[in-house]
Amino acid sequence: MDSKQLKHFAMVAQHGHFTKAAKALHIAQPALSISIKKFEQQLGLELFRRQDRKVQLTHEGEVLLEHAKRVLQQIDDAELAMNELRGLEKGEVRLGAPSMMGSYFFPQILMAFKSQYPNLKLTLVDAGTRSIRQMLLAGELDIGVIDHENVPEDLETDHLYRSEMVAIVSKEHPFATRESISFEEFFQHELVMFKSGYFHRDFIEKKAKEIDCSLQFSFETNLLPVILSLVKQEYAITALLALVAEHEKEVVAVPFDERVKLDLDLAWRKEGYLSIADRTFIDFVKSQTRGASFSKASFNKTSFNKI
């Protein structure tokens, strides 16, 4: 078993099609078919079921694929490490962050980092924390922002930011003058929320189930500007981090009676290779955010419940 066989196998598994996999690998389709056939003969196992022009993994193939992904990722990491030792820095940081953090927390940090390290490339991917976990584990991201709860064992984390989840309403909404509201009151209103996979959406659904309240979703979108526009025009209310209201003056943040604290971490693969650029970025973010917490004293009245 060698790395070329594993790469050929993984690519066919990814595309479910020999011709498409061969095109992605830049080799002839017959050559790929022969490579897979020899690999199966070497293992004494059938890895794919051939059906017309499509292929599906057998149970044996599914088991091998999990190992193949890890091996191929480690090979990529090793090549990166050797390149850096030869002075060929990766020069890119692939960061995944939820929409609110990407919109309000990171822009100034990214600009400051870029001004200090102009030759490094920064790629910011907007996604929910559940998706970010998966992309980190798959090697599609170098660093990601995830919530502190239920962190996979394969990820290393460092605390990044603490904020509060609050109801976000328009200035004219009856809740706008309240010091706090209950979840029961919140769930009585039409809601606009991010789609499942974002930490605040998952929390709201979990809380509604706990207190046996039904949810009234009028709108569902992953576009933060759309959510805020609907709230400002009083079509619905939502639940977001308090930092949103600190930057959006046309909406009001109203804490819940049962205060909700959210701890966010920077995360990366525990067994993965962090490039010089990645390590430099992590150290830079930590230096810029040391002690970052709630920026408004009015939200520091009590101890909070963890999500």
C-alpha cells in the first residue's frame, strides 16, 4: 500500500465516478481503473461496487476511506513542514468563523495582521461552528472559531472570546425598553434565524424543546444583513451575540432572564501541522484579544449559564 494508491482510491470515493476522478488526478481513466483493480487485488478486498458508470464504496471501502483521509492529510502536512524548512513558507492562513465574528470581531484584527505581514494571504470562510469543526478535521481549514462545548478530541483549542447571547429587536419593539425577557416571551414572537449548524440557532432550538415551546420561524437565512434588515423593519426578532447591537445602532440588545454566556475558542487539528503563518496568526490574535470579554458593563450583572 503506497500513497499513490490511497490517493487514487480516495479520489474515486470522493467523486463516485472513475472518469471524474481521473480528470481530477490528471491521469487517463483506464490507468486509474487498473490502479484501483491492482489495489483491490493487493488487499484481497473489494473496495467499490460498480454500477453502470457509477461506483459506490463497499463496507470495506468505507473503513479504509477513514484511514486514507488521515494518512493523506499527514502526508500533506509533512510536505508542508519540509517546504518550510527549505524556506518555502505556506504564506496563507485559512480561517473559518461564524458570520457575527467574521463581520464584527475579525475585520480590524485581520487588517492589523495584514499590515504587519503583507506577504501572507488571509482567507476567511463564513460558516456555522458545526461546519467549521468538520472542515478543520478534514483539513479544509487551518484555524477555526468554534463554541467551547463538545469539542472533538482531535481538535486543540485556545480561548478567544466571551460574549452574551441576547434577543435583538428594533428600537420601536415593546421589548426594547425591557431590562430582560423570558424565553417564553421570546418564543411567542415571529423569529428570523440563521440555519441549523450555527451555535445560536442550535441553542435556541434546544431551549425551546427544554421548556416545551414551539418556534415560529418566519425567515431563515445565513445572511446577517438580511436578518438585521428584517429586525429593523419589525418583521421579526432574533437572538444573536451582544456585539451585534454594539455595532448596529438601529437595533437593541435585550438580555434573557436566564442569562446566556457563550465562550468561543480558536481551534486547529491536534495532530495537524501548523505552518509558520498559522502559528504567527494565532499568536497575533491572542496578543490582540487578551482579556477580551463583554464590552458593556450592563451585561455583567450575574453569573451566566453555559450553552
